Amino acid sequence: MTAPPLPLATHWFDSRQVGDGLSVITEPHVHSFLRANIWHLRGSDRDLVVDAGLGTASLRQGVPQLFEHDPVLVVTHAHLDHMGGAHEFDTCYLHEAEAPGTPAPGTLRGEPLTSILGLRADAYTRPLPDLLLDAAPTLDFDPDAYELRAPASFLPLDDGDVIDLGDRTLTALHLPGHSPGSIALYEPATGALFSGDVIYDLREGEQFLDGITGANVEHYIHSLTRLADLPISVVYPGHGHPFGRQRLLQLVQNYVKARRP
Ligand SMILES: [Zn+2]
């Protein structure tokens, strides 16, 4: 039996102003498991883009403002929902431990994704549907033709490296645990942290995704403890909404307690 065709989305990307010179772009028709945040921070000399979404539709066509001001892209880690659109950017930073030249096979199907990620049955409480989209970005879109493309070139980013936007500077933190080369960007002047998948808000009973290939619980505990010791005021995560310092401390404490009883 053939599945009915996906309805055509009226628009693929949502863009929302979050703060001073900061916007977040999301893909609302993507299942929440793969719906990642694309952060766009305006700088006086150039812009910063943190993560590039799933790559199912063209960011250059759908969100042209991302490319207007000489953007530097930082991919927090190489999972498909953060790296999918990276090939559209000229300047792309990624930690070397993420093997950026050889992207993992990508898929928009629930079951193959489970095996690609090495997702343990106890690592994610809600089962994934067969297809991780509820609409198509274009008329000729074929979800089974999806593949993860490597960026044309990339620059290595490591702990302590500084991204200079002119009036704002951010420092890279290497925070392994979710993946070996996970990077977060910290802005000392404001206490803002762009965290990727290292830390994001959780529902009651959920835990960070550490039951996947490349994850390491000891490293995760170390990375989260490091974040708790920094004067972070607000977290702009890879998934879901921003949150403040108190929530960060609570999430760290809950994780450490659960994984180191
Ligand atoms: Zn991830």
C-alpha cells in the first residue's frame, strides 16, 4: 500500500525575534525529535549562525536574511538536524572530533534513524513515527531521497577559540557527552550560552540523550558541571525554548543525580 502524498507546506521556516539582534529559525513541519533551532545573531562586522537545521529545504531561498551579512556558521555537532543545511554556507566551523568531512547517513524515517543514531530503546521515551515530517517543503519533494551533505569546506573549532562579530565576541566551549565534538558558544559580556544538544529543557521524566553512538555519560557529567560553574544567565538551546540560570542548575543537578546515583 502506498502512503498518501504529504501536503505541501505554505512556508517551511518560521523566524522569530528573541532578543536584541537575535532571532530563531525553526522548521515547524519537522517532528519534534528532529526540529532543531537555528540561531541568528547580528554583529556589527558579520553575523553568527548557530546550527543549520535539517537541510530538507534551502535556507538561502527560505531565509535569505541569514546570508546578508557575511555569516559565520558554527555547527554545534554533526547530527543531521543541526548540520543538514551547513553545505549552503561559505564559512562553517565544526569540532574535528565530529568527522565533518564524512557525514553520517541521513534519513527522515523513524526506524532507520533509530539505528543510524544507535538510539537505545530506553534513551527516548516516545516512539518515533514512520515519517518525521507532516508536510513537504516543495511539490517534487521525496522524503526517501533525503541525504546529509558535507559542507564544501569547514574550519576546525576548539575549546577557547573566539568568534569575533565586531561588537560581540563568543568563546567556543568543547563539551563532549552528547557527541564527542559537541561545541557550545558562550558570550561573556551577556552570559548567553548557545548550547546545541549539550543542554536543553526537558519534560518531567525525560533525560538528556546520552543513549546514542558517540555519547559518553562521564564526559556528559563533566561538561554539565563545567557549565554550572560558569556565570551563564540564559541558555539558547539546540531544541525548544530558552531558559535561565536556575533551570540550568536544576537540569544539571537532575542529570548528575540520575546518572551517578
Ligand atoms: Zn544531537
